[in-house]
Amino acid sequence: MSENLIQIIVFFAVTALIGFLTYMHCRGKGHSTETQTKEYFLAGGGLAWYFVAGSITLTNLSTDQLVGMNGNQMALLALWELSAVVGLFILAKVFLPVYYRYKCTTTTELLEQRYNDKNIRAVISVMFFLGSALIFCPAVIYTGSLFMINMFGLNIDIMAIAIAFAVVGAMYAIFGGLRAVAVSDTYSGVLLLVMALVVVFVALKAIDYDFSGIPPERLTLIGDDESPIPWHTLLTGMIFIQMFYWGTNQVITQRAMAAPNIKEAQKGVFAAAGIRLAIVPAIIVVPGIIAYKLYGDIGDAAYGTIVGDLLPAWMSGIFAAAMAAAVLTTYNSNLNSATALYVCDIHQAYINKTPNVPKLSGVITAMLTVVSLALVPVYASAESIINLLQQLYGLLSMPILSVFVVGLLFKNVQANAAIAAVLFGVVFYGLVSFPISPLHAPFGLHYIHLMFITLISCVSLALLINKLVYGLSPVISWANTAEI
């Protein structure tokens, strides 16, 4: 039996097993008319802590991480994951108590209650929605398709694989809702983490644990001014990037809000933090560094190449199934969360309060899938996928975080003042961070520093407009202790 045939058989067998286990766990969990929204988007509030941990881990950890970060082929990228642990603790101890106190289905629901204005909820939802539709969904199916091509040595158009990923991922999101997404995340996550660690050890053995000959700048965790993460960015924007991603991003927090209570949710988040600290840094940088020694600077092709070359056929089939599952679960997680934002924050607020949630969600998911596929060629032309993702999402992250910061810390702030600051922040960050702008990188500042400046500017402008235009003085009132 040929190696390719063994890979394919194992791949489909493992993929089918994950699908079957997910079906067995989720069957009979229907969408009653009274609880359609909660069941579809929060799994009926019934996710145990291990499903919360598994879903958070695999929603974040996919081919955009494994392919993109290993594609930089340097240890420095581990700082994203180490600082993410801080972000998860902030989610558990700062944001989750507020979301549970206000009984939120979406993170943006908190904004409506704090600002007493549904329009600010809608504006931020649209921004999150666009982030998933235009950035994360197309990026994850592109990197997943690229990995499969490199690992199996396929000679087919990348769009063929991207279409397969998009269609299957959409089916999970449409027919299963968050419960199916979270359960499949967990089963796939265990498999992916085990296999990713196997890749690390196999790669280390391939170079006999000898890192000699690799340039020192690819092995250091202290980045200079020319590196992707200069050390001083850890003191400014990095912590706020993590606060935004783990604390306010619907794709992540939706899993933690689907637990039966705050204690179960926090337990799941802490477990996810432990996994991220103990396992993730190694699997997202070590194979890439070793690929540099074996093949040279091959960029985003590094991970798929080293897996395809070093794993035996039967094992690479299992790993391909794990990676395919990671692509599907990250993709359908983004689809489910983006759909939740549209249904709960836009459609129910402005169009129809009692829609058929599964049917409406299916239509929105299908539309998002088409948009994702249309943008795959754009990401295929990127020099570094992970750096492009971080820079693009900077357009949204700090402006959105500013609304949460103001809303959590103050009362008596007019919603339109915060909305104006958000719009300013998007334009400002675009002007100072993208090379086509004449204001690009003022004083040579790194884009992570520019994120911090954007956040401070947005918060300050919101409070200034609130005072000068609306004549209101903000009152400090922490959301977790204030009256609802």
C-alpha cells in the first residue's frame, strides 16, 4: 500500500471519528423555541469546564498560529503565547464576572447596558463581524489549505482545498451551533496538542538536538528594534492586545460565557491558560526554527514541509486530520460568533425580535463563507501571514477596547462620544501603521507601540467629547460592583 494511500485512509478515518463523537455528544440537544438563541450561541449554558478549556484552546490554536508563527522561524514569536496567559487571567478575573453579572449573550451586550444605548452595541458588533468576515475566516482557511498542500505535496489549486474546508466548517456551524463547535474543538484539541508535541520531538531528533548554525537572533526571546517583537513593546501595547483578544473578542469569550456558572467558566479559562503556558510556546516556534536549519528561510511553508518530511505516513495522516479539525473548528467558531453578533445585536434589535434563529444563522453563515473564499487570494499574496493578521486586526482592536475600558470604568458617558472615538481610532491607526500612508510609523515606532497610543487617544477623546460636546462629567463606577 502506497504512503499517500495510507495517509488518506488514516486522515478520513480520524476525521470521521471526531465527527461521530461530536454527533453522539450533541444529539438530542435541540433548539426549543423559548431558548433558541441561548442554545444555538451559548450551548444552553451547559458547557463543562473541560469543553470551555478545549474550545478556547483550539479556537485560538489553528493553522494561522502553527503555520504563521512557525513561518517566522524564530523563538521570539513565543512571546505572543506567553503574554496570552496574562490575557486569559484578565478574562477570568476581570471580564467574566461582569459578563455573568449582566447575563450577556454577546460581549457587546454589556456595552448596551453600560451606556444605555443599543446603537453602540450595534456599531461594535459590526466591527467584530467585519473582523471575522474579512480577516480571521479567510486567513484560517488559507493557512489550512497551504499546510495541506505542503504536507502532502499536492499539485492542485489552493482554492479547491479552501472550498472543502469552508463548506464543511459552515455545516458544523449551521447544524450544530456552539455546542457542536465546542465539543468538536475539545476532541480535536487533545489530538492536535499531542500530535504537535510529537512534531516537536521528531524535529529535535532530526537535528540531534543541536541548534548550532542557527543565527542567534532566531533563538533569542529578547527582540531588538528590527525584530517582529522588540522587547519594549511588551511594556506598552502587548498587554492591551491580549486584554482585547481574550477579554472582549466574541469568538473567545462566547465559550466562557456558555458555562453553567462563573466558577465553571473560570475553571475552564484557567485550564486553557495552563495549556498555553506549558505546551503552546514550544509547538509554535521550535519546528519553524528547526526548519530554518534544515531548509533555510522558507517562510510560511516551514511547518507543512517539516511535518511532511519527518513524520511516517500513518502518523502524518493522523496529524493531517488533527490540523484539518483545527482549521474547521477555528473557522466555524468565527462563523458562529459572527453570526451571533448579527442575530443578537443587529437583527433582533432592529429588524425582528423573534426570528427563526437556526434558519437566519444558516443564511448569514453561508454569506460569510462566500466572502471568506473570495478573500483567500488576498492572503495568499502576504509575505508573513501572522504579521499581516496582527496589523490588520489593529485597526479594530484598540478602538474597540477603548469602548470597553470607558464603559467598564465610568458611568455618565454619552454613547455617541465613545462611538466617535472608535471611528477616530480606526482612521488614526490606519494612518500611522500602514506603509501607504504619509504618516506611517511616526518617529519609527513599532505597530504595537502605535496600538497603545491609539488606545490612550481613543479613551481620552471619548471623555473629552463627552465633556465638551455633551456637557457630561464621567463618574467612576466599576461595572462589577455598580448597580445594574
